[in-house]
Amino acid sequence: MEILKNLILALHIIGVVALLGGVIYQIKPMREGKGRILPAMMHGAWTILVTGFLLVGLQYPLGNDVNNVKISVKLVVLIAIIVIALFNRKRDAVAGWVLPTIGGLTVLNVVLATVWR
């Protein structure tokens, strides 16, 4: 069961990399006003959501306690990311605040995951 948890955690981290990497990749186009939501960013966000649910669900059979407040806050942040991305994914160029907000919220989620115990 621990091996399964670690494999899902690896996929979770890959999702974060896809989402944040997509934002970082868009820095130059953002400066030119041509930034957009990449498919990899959407896939990363959905991967984070699915693997996050799986990781929380696996904590119970492993006998670990779950900090439900922390998980709820992280879920709200992720839902905000997904909603912003969904509303802007079909645009050729997104507003100047969209990609920095998605990047900032993604970093916030990483900080919450690592700092909040």
C-alpha cells in the first residue's frame, strides 16, 4: 500500500510540475500579451485533483491521520486554479493577471503542502 501511495504522490508532483511549468513557459509570451492556457496546464491541474483525492483516501487504510482543514484549504485553492483556467483556456491570449494568478496559487498550494503540518 505504501508503494501505491508513493507512486500516486509521484504523479501528484508531476501534475504540479506540468501546471507550474506551463506558467513559467509562458513568461515570454505573457510579456508580449500573448500568454495562454496550455493543455499541459489543464492536464496538470486535473492530475493534481485526482491524485490528491487518491492520496487522502489512502491515508485512512494506512492508519495515518488526515488534517481535513489543510486538505480543504488546498482543495479550495486548486478549485480556484481550475476555474480560472477553464474560463480562459479557449482564448488566444489571456488577460495579464491570469497566468501570474495561476502560478501564485500553485506555489501557495505547494507551500501549504510543505509548511503546514
